[in-house]
Amino acid sequence: MRVLVTGASGFTGGYMVDHLVERGYQVRAFVRPTSNTAHLKAKGVDIASGDLLYKADLAQAMRNIDVVYHIAALYREANQPDQAYWDVNVTGTENVMAAALEMGVQRVLHCSTCGVHGHIEKPPAAETAPIKPGDIYQETKVEGEKVAMFYHREKGLPVTIARPVGIYGPGDQRMLKMYRMINRGKFIMFGGGNVLYHLSYVTDIVEGFRLAAETPAAAGEIYIIAGDTYFTLNDFARMVAAALGVKPPRLHPPVWPVYAAGWLCEKICIPLRVQPPIFRRRVDLFVKDRAFDISKAKRELGFQPRVGLEEGIRRTAQWYKENGYLD
């Protein structure tokens, strides 16, 4: 099978490429012209450089392609204006779907996010839970889903949507700050730490994506792809501390002053294109429940997470240590 992976130079996209190459697929990577592609070329991956905002680039990349894994997205860069999210996550998705239709692609796997559900009031949430995006990233991912489903229902393009939850694992940089601060004894647990948290080990995620892309009956469906269990933020911090061999966080100051500080930092920094030291989307970690039901993916795709939470945390901590990120 010949497949195209957008966002192949990123964390999840890179694991997607590895997963497919290991199984003998012919893989083409769609990356920006400025991306470092040495590791992709070393795996024998065909490189297609281009921009999601140019449908012609995508159409060229999709020549002789059977399945497209659309993983590329703009993810929570707090120094970016709202329009940048719309350009990548909505217009970019529109261009992927249009090019796939034009080139006769057999299936598109569109990577969305469980973040479209926002705060989960009645955990765990299934695919039918209310859609309540809480920030510009989540809003544009909702719109991206609408575009993908329009192409499926109105134009006959076979599309499957996957909503992953909190992807982590060796190579991830998004959780590095938390690991580093816990390791140094400087992590502060704002609020009670009893909000629910859910994570997905990256190799489980890409296997879920592959199953969703290859199951015939999954066309037109939406699947939550995540780890087997959810837990409290306190539990997660304790497990990270145990993996690092340090004491867990003890301080629990109130969260709302930090939320207000995040709002102020955003107002000052974003117009200047400066990354705010604190921003509200990061503070959401301490106040919004994230807990999801993966029974649909298990039942219809045969999806089964293989890496348990403690093992995944241990592997990630070990990778950070070995690569000098915790020094």
C-alpha cells in the first residue's frame, strides 16, 4: 500500500511514518521545505515538500497514493494569531480533502483531537459527547472535522476522523516542562489536582490510526483513540515523580490567580509574536476534566492499547534522561 503522511517531521507524524515503514508500506512524507528530513530519508521514505495552503503541492504529493494520513496541524503555539490556526487547521484540511478527491485517494485518515469536547462534564466522554471547544486550536479542529465530513458526505471521499487524547512518549517535547519541573522539585500543583486526565502512548495512537484507515466500515466514522485508563492529575504527577526517583509535588495554591495572569500575558505578548510565559490554555490542565471512552474503537476497529500508563511514563522519563533534557 502506498501512503502519504502529512506532518511527517513532527512527533506523531514521525511515529506514524516509522509504524508504516516497519510494516512494509511505501511511505511518502509531506513536509515543509524547511523541515529536517535526514531521518526520513534514512528510512527510505519518499519526500514531498510543500505547503498545506497550496492544493497543487498536495495534489502532486498524492500521485499514486492509496491512503492519506493527515496529521499536520498548528498546535497550541501561544504566540500565533488566530488566523494562523484557521489557515493550517481549516484551510489546510480543505486543501488536503480537495487534493485527495482529485487524485482518487482511497481513504483519508484525518487527525482531529478530543479537545473538541472541551471540559468533560459527565466523564468518560464518547464520540457523541457535546462539542464544546474552549480555545482557538480546538475551535479550528472542530471546523476541520466539518470540512472532512463534508467531503465524505457530499463528495463521496472516504474519510475517517480520529480524535486522539494527550499524545506522549519518547521524543515528545510538550510534556518536557512538567517532567523537568517535577524532577527539580519545582512543579506546583495549582488547585486540588483532582481533575481527570487522560493520555495516549504514541505507538498506541499510530496503531489506532492505521486500524481506522484500513477498516472498510470505518469510512464516515469518528473514533476516540486513547489509553485504556484515565486518572487524576495528582496520580499522574506521582507516577512521573516515581519514574524520576524524586518526591511528588506538595504545593497546592489556588489556580484562578494564575489564570488571570495568563490572560494578561497573552494580551501583552501575542501582538508582539512573543511566546507568553503563562497562557490560559496551559492553565486549563488544572481545571478541566479530560476522560474518554474508547469502547467504540475497541469494538469496531479491534483497537487495544498495549503500553500501560506507568510503563509509558517510565519510557518517556528514561528518554528525557538519556538525551540530557533533565540536566
